[in-house]
Amino acid sequence: MQVLPAQVADQIAAGEVVERPASVVKELVENALDAGARAIRVELEDGGKTLIRVSDDGQGMDREDAGLALQRHATSKIRTAADLIGVATFGFRGEALPAIASVSRFEIEASADGVTGTHVRVTGGKVEAREDAVRQRGTTITVRALFFNTPARRKFLRATATETRAAVEAVTVLALTRPDVAFGLTSDGRALLDCPPAVQLIDRVRSLWGREVADTLLPVSHREGPLEVNGFAQRPAQARPAGRKGYVFVRGRPIRDPFILRAGEAGYRSTVAPGDRPSLVLFLDLPGDAVDVNVHPAKLEARFRDKFFVEKVVEEAVRASLAPLNAATPLGAIGYRLSGIGGDQEVMLPGGMPLELFAADHPVADSRYPRAPLMQVFDTYILFQTESGVAIVDQHSAHERVLYEDVMRQLTGDGVPAQRLLLPLTLDFSPPELEAIDAHRELLQRVGFEIEPFSGRSVVIHTVPNPHPRFDAARCLQELVSDLAGGRFGGWQNRLERFAATYACRAAIKAGNRLDADEMRGLVVRLLTATLPAHDVHGRPSMVQLPKDELERRFGRT
């Protein structure tokens, strides 16, 4: 047995920390942030295989610290093992710089006072020169010919475009953690990122991904006990099967945790189509002793003291962000907001109108609050004015949302009163459909269908539900059973939710049904008091918004 030479130990550490050029970029940018940088510039050539240069205006280093930085386990971040509890810096192990220097041609140029500086050159882990330098306060680290002395590692690097994308992603993630810091990245002289300092996180999101993406995101802000969850969740209507962005940050540190993202996606139950993946950017803040960040060589993972509590709160946080009416899809400009519905407080609608004023039988005593006018167009959409614009409700999607939430309560409670038929219905079904009826008999009865086998392929229906005056019980049951037998709603993981969504879709008011004033008003009232009013069970919007500002822009009034 023998102690490994320092150079071999450094290269083993490099194997853990430095997988590719993007790993180098990540470590160097993290060091710049830990040094208090307000502006960070990254330069790449050949995807980082030929050159990586990271410059910052942080606190810099003097000659002694520049030398110590190249020694393994030299760090200014911690002093004792106790400092690992709640450590707030990105780095703390002191392995990154010596590991990188051991597999590259490496240079540090730094100054702590903006007057005197130092320049250190290292090749393959061996210091070749230490020189005085004149430069502004801050640090510039240059990495050339990555893996030049480990050709087997270099052989596994990907194409230039692939390595460039990975490096851009590494900077993007860190730019999200610090919107107050300016970030720039160039590749072969071409600017790929240019993010000025931002006051709000959403401004940083716009500079990274553009306004089109940013405008699909809803703010997340939720706290339970010691855990606070902030960030953004994508509107369900914009969720797609591919191309989603999923980021998790714990105490400001980016981590990879598919379970946290899965918990966030669980908050979208009954609002997105099965298979769609909404984008999530989630920041978790909790006490330092409730999470361990020292569980991965590259600090990409974290271990929670109570993982199930964290996942539960994340799900609740995302679901709460989808509940306000401003989660409805906007038409045109962004910024329209309906008044929220909260707890036991009096429920108010846009313009300060009490919710009861949408009820047909409400006696209007105060002329300041006329009953909100409603209009149906194309026998499909209900329009009403708000203080900030016009709300447009899809009557089928709206009723589908209302029925879904009603049915979920019925399936877990005492069911719904059914209407007994004077003349029972007799319907024929295929063998797979008869099996579906047997499998869902109890659920069918809870929503109002009392079904009895008759003979052969026939059944007799004694009672039916009555969700609205135009309800066609026979058609609804036939379509419902066909969907259950054919697995049309098979993407739902929860059996009760799948059944409720299928029933709600088939029992809801249809497009093309003309509604009178009382029916429109009753539907709007029920929608606005639903848990998730802006989305139907397929991931489509039940309501869209047309802001007054957008109307004025279209008509040239602004």
C-alpha cells in the first residue's frame, strides 16, 4: 500500500469534478460568485476544448492566495466540519482549481486591490511561472487545451456545438441564482448570453429565454413551516410533451432532483393533458441544518432531512400558483389580473364587485355595483367585462372544470342525489364496455347512474344524474363507458381522477348549447369559485383574458 502522488490524486479528483468543458465553466463561475463578483464574462473557443476564460470583478486574490488556491483542499469557505452545516457558498471543498489545473494549461491572473496583481502559469498541475501583474481588482482564469495530458478523456468529448450548449446551460443555471449579477458568454467571438443585472427574477428569465417564454410563467410563492418555495410554474395551456425547462435550487444552490420536479408536476393534476411537461423554476429555502449539500463531488445533489415534507410542500406551492384567475391564458399583452379569491374573506370579482352580484337572484341595492353584464357568442363563449379588460369563458371547458371538482367530492363522499326514471332506459353495450361497467359500477352509482344487467349485451338504467337541463343521460353514459373501455383517459394515474375527468368531459354543457342569462350567470359563479378555474381537465384554458390595454393598442388609442 502506498500514498498516491499529488499529481495522480489531482487527476483522480479531476475525474470527479471535471467531466467536460461545461464542468470547468460551472466551477469557475461559482468561484467568481463566491468572490462577490458583480459582472462575470465567459469566453469559449471550440466549445471550451481549446479555450475557457472566466473573468470577474470580485474580491480577487493576492500573491499568497493565488498560490494556495492551486493546492488541494485549500479553501476560504469553511474552517471546521461544523461549517458544512448551512454553508451558503457554491464551493467549499477546495478541489476544483487544482483538479482543473492538473488536466490543462492553466493561468490565474488576479488582484485584490486593483493596484498590484499576480500571474501564475500551470501546465498539467506543475507551476511553471509566478509573475507580478497589473490589473483591475478581480480574477481572470484561463484554461487551455483541456485534457491535453489525458487523451483518453479528451477522446470522449462531444462535438463543439454540443459542448457549447452544455457550457451555456451551466451559465444559464447560475445566472438564475443571481439576477443581480451581469453575465456574458461568447463562443468563438459570437455572443450567446448577454444578461444585464436585473431587479426581479422574471427580468433575468426574459433575458435568458425571451419574453415569449417568460410570459407563459406564473409566480410561485408558498410557505409551510420552515420551508419557503418561490419561483415560476408554466401555465398549463403552454405545457408540451417536450422542451420543458426544469430547475431546482436549494438555498440558492442549483441541484439535480427529479423527485422535486415530479412533485411540482403533481401540482398540475387535472390541469394538463397526460404526457405534457410544464416548465418549472423552483427555489427552496429552508434552514441549513435541514439539508445536507455535501453529498456529491460536484455539489449537484442535496439530501433533505424530511424529503416527503419537502415534496408535499412543493406540490402544494405549484398547485396554489395555478389557482388565481390571473393564471388564465392572456390574449395579447400581459399584465391583466383578476382579483383573487381567498379563504374566509368576502369573495370579490374584478372592479370590486361582490361575487353575489353574478347570481341571478341577488337584489342589487347599491347602484355603484350594477350586476355584471354577461353575453354569449357563437353559443359557445361567455363574455363579461372586468376592471382591466374582458374575460372570455369557454362554456364547455368551464362546466367541465366545475363538474370535475364536484364529482371528485362526490366520489370521496356520499355521492350525488340521482333522478329516478319513470321509464327505465335500456341500452346495449359491447363486451369490453360491459366489463368497464362492471369495473366502475360503484363509481357510476356515486355520480347517479344505477345500472342493472338485463340480458345478453343489454343493461337497464334506473337512475341518472342531472347536471344541467340539456343533459342527455343515454348519450353521456354511452360515451363515458366507451371512453372507460377504450382507455381514452388512460394517462391519468389516479383511478378516481380518471373517472371524474371522463365523466366531466361527457356530462358538461356542450359548445353550441344556447344558455339563458341565469344559466350563464350560474356557470360563471361556479367557475369563479372553483379551485382551479382557469383550466379544464385536458390542459386547455377554460378562460382567456383580453386586457383593456391590448384593446386600446389595437384601436390606436395608445
